Amino acid sequence: MTRSVCLALLLLLLPSLTLSAPAPVEARVPFAPTPFVGSDGLRHLAYELHITNYYGDTGALRPQSLRVFDDDAETPLLSLDAPALRYWVRPSPAEDGAVSIAAGKRLVVFLWLSLPATGNVPHILRHRMLLGIEHNGSVELDGADVAVNAAPVMVLGPPLQGGRWLAHEGPGAAQSHHWGSLVAVNGDLTIPQRFALDLVGVDERGRAVRPTARDLQHTRHSDWVGHAAPVLAVADGIVRAVRDGQPEHPPLTAQAEPVSLTADGLFGNYVVLEISPGVFASYAHLRTGSIKVKPGQRVQRGQALAQLGQSGNSAAPHLHFQLSNKATFEGSEGIPYVFQAFDDFGPESEAQLFGQGEAWKPGMALPRENQLPLNNIVIAFPPR
């Protein structure tokens, strides 16, 4: 028996043998992360790792673990085992909960790194992922290095005047329709809403609907606490896009699928401001007929732009707010920001927003400065 035949028999007898070859995948980070401070007082890096299984002869790849390292460190900043990975990937795992990458398919891992508020920020992030191979053994991906963007984030004024607001579907929620929505248009795969907020008006009890409303399923816009609230410019800037005249939908009613993954297809009535070269603030779902500005007009921080409404792809009155690197929705990447000041009243669930389950109890108002509200906390902006 020749040596090559013996080796072939050994491989057949040891199906769990770990291979030493590089992982048969393409891995990359398409948009570099920028650190920002969240309302928890920590600095965060939020970004995505794209992993593509190119070779059909290896079969499906099953991620077993992922570790993220900074610079030359050997202690990981983040370590996720197979069960933890289930929450942070798209597409969602199969019914058995296993994360798998079929031949010719791509997996997107949403990464959320939390760092101390002080100290050095990583310059380079490195990734190591252990992948089980369907046909034989396992391999380790070691690479997909990405340089951290050290540019400071923009400090913004309030986008709304008065009241309390639930920062819904906010940063840190990988399963949200904001961060979790990849948009493929004209050859670009981007996440325009990576750091978007849905700001829902609430009263002192944390309710979005006034107590005078008798039937939650048949409310009017005027029953909603935040409807018609003044929407404000978060910084000095130039109006780059405006749309008005789109109807407002009845609250909590089914809507048709968007006709396109664009601002016109999603935002209803909207305003887009350029507040710094290549930095655009988008305000969506505005009240019909309320927009006060025109394209090309210069605006000042705190200036009234419109009123909160429910136009476009929106189930209830709220303001959708985001920052991105292009004036258009499609092809843009969402970028982080912080508000100069707001009060934090603590977390609230979506059920509590409608008076369901345990009653919401506001915490003591904690003043926050130069932070970004994280997912599902109630906030209030200071008066102008």
C-alpha cells in the first residue's frame, strides 16, 4: 500500500480531523466602524463582518465561534460562541438554531464592541472565526482586518421640541429593522439606517396614546402624544431634499410593501439636510403639509423644519431620524452621532408603550451629554 493511499484512508477514518489550510471563505468588513459614546456611558464600535462561502466541494460551513482582537493583543475584545452568534447574524439561523453558510451564500455578522469610556481606542480590529466543514473537519478564519475610523462623530442639537420620547429600534439592536436592514441597490450593499432612531412621543406614564382614546385599534393621529410635534434642525446646514404632499396612514393599520428601497419609497414626507460636507441628516414620516423649508435653503440649528407625522412606511406617528454619508437613502451608509444633551428616564418595552404588561416606572432623570441614546430608553431633550 502506497503512502498516498494510507493518507487517504486516514482521512476517511478521521472525519473530525481539523484542517490546517486557510478557511475557504471570503471575509471582509465593508464599512469601517467609528467609535461613539452610548447612553450607557461606554464607547461602542458597531459594524458588520461579511463572510462568503465560495467553494461547493466543502459543503456548508458552520461558524462555531468568533473572536475580535485589537491591534496586537492576544486577549479578545469580544468572544462569541455558537449560541451567541445566533442573535448577531443575517440571514437568521435555521429552525434548529444552527448558523450555517451554504455554498455560494453569504453570512453577515453584526458586531457590537463595548469599550471603557476612557483609554485608547483600537487602531486595527482582527477577526478569528472557527468554522465547521460539512464534509470534513474544521478550519479557522484569521484576518479580515479593518482600520477603525478615528474621526470624531458629530455633536447634534435636539431633533424634536419638548416632551418625552421613546428611542425605539435604536443602536445596539441587531434584530431591529434599522441596523438589521441591508439594502442592495445598483450594485451597492449598504445599511443606511445603521444608527437610526424612531422617536415615539410618550406621556409621563410612558404611553404613546392619550388616555382619552377608547380603542387602540381605531385611534386618530390626534390621539398620539407625539403627533404634530415640531421637528427641528439638529445643526446648521443646507436643505438638500424635500418631499411633501404624501398622505398620512391611519395608525396601526396594514400597509402595502414599499414600491422601492429609496427615500421616496420609504420616508413619505421628508427633509434631508447637509450639516457637514458628506454628512446628511434625514427626517422621515413628516406630517402632510407641515414642511417649512425648500431645497437649497440654509437653516440654523433649532429652526423648525416640519411637524411629526405618519406618512410613508410607518405604522404609527413617530419621527425617523438618521445620519448618513449620502443625500440619497439608497447607496448610503449610516454613521454614528451624539446629542449634546438629553435626559435619560430609563428603559421601556414596546408592550409598555401601549400600556400592556407591567406598568412602566420612570427612573430619575439622568442628564446625558454627548451621547447617543441606545435602544428602547425614554429620553427628553432640553428646552431651546
